[in-house]
Amino acid sequence: MKMKLVALTRPQPGREEEYHEWYNTKHLPELVNKFGMAGAQRYKLAARLMGNDPNEYLAIYDIEADDPMAFLGAIGAAAQSGELTQSDAQDFGTCYTALFTELGERVVPA
């Protein structure tokens, strides 16, 4: 089953450089390589259109797995065991992370 893991995040004030270094060189590569993801990419907010979410960074992970909950459980276990590099440079008070499964076909130009 194809899925997207999305994470909306922001750094702790004054720790932007440390946050980006950790996210780009540790977090994304560890998740992609340890869990067989098809890939991941980060994005910076260009403009807010609706809502008031304070997070200015988005990461989208491309995943194929048979069991979404087992997949999330494996990530949680790796985090608890120390297999994943943690950083407190991220503002955990505002972050939003969710796993989505495909619903319908991808729409492309006619």
C-alpha cells in the first residue's frame, strides 16, 4: 500500500542552523534508509493561504508498506531504542506528523 508520511515542523528559536543540519543530514537519511522508504523531501513555507499553523517546514516521505500501524510501530521502536538520532532543536510543541494512505487515483492533466 502506498502512503505519505507528512511532518510540519519548525525549529526552536535561535537554533535554526542546528535544526536544519539535523533534519537534512541525520533525520531524513535515517528514516529513508532504515525503513526502506522510496524517498523524502523537505519544503519551506512560501505563503499561508488558510489557517494559522505556526510551522514553516514540511517534510513528505514516500512509503510502501503492507501494514501502516506496523510501519509506525517500527519507527517508534527505533526512536525509543536510540537507533534514530534525536534533536531538541525542533519545536515539539507545534509539530504535526501524520500518515496518510492513498484514496483514489492520482489526477493528472488530461
